[in-house]
Amino acid sequence: NYTIIVSSPGIERPLTREKDFQRFSGQKATLTIQQAQGKQTLTGVLRGVDKGCVVIQKDTDIMEVPVADLVDAHLAPDW
């Protein structure tokens, strides 16, 4: 007998690779960044990856976050 288990990363899908950030460009995401002052959380719209940096738009500001500085990144549901 076998049991097949099918799972999904869910609505808050974790983003781990650069191609994930490209694939979900245009969707809302939450990034946790490690900085010298401590951790910072950004929520905004993904705009892809450019030269090893994740590009995210928060309101009218566009920020580039080095992939190496990311502690956690996942899609943020827009309820």
C-alpha cells in the first residue's frame, strides 16, 4: 500500500532563488533584511532582480536589496 501526499507552498510562498523574484514580479511580497542596526521588514511590489539585487517598490519608492542581505522573503497575500 502507498499513500500519496500532495502539498503546496501555500499562499505565502517562500521566495528563495533569484528566478523566484523574477517569476513573481508584479506581486506583493514581504522581505526581511539583515542590516547593521538589526532586521528590517519591507512589504511592497516585486519588480524583479537586477545585478544581484531584488528590486521592490514600496509606495512610490523603488529600492534595491542585495540578495545576500535577505533573511526571509515570501509572497504577501493581498486580502
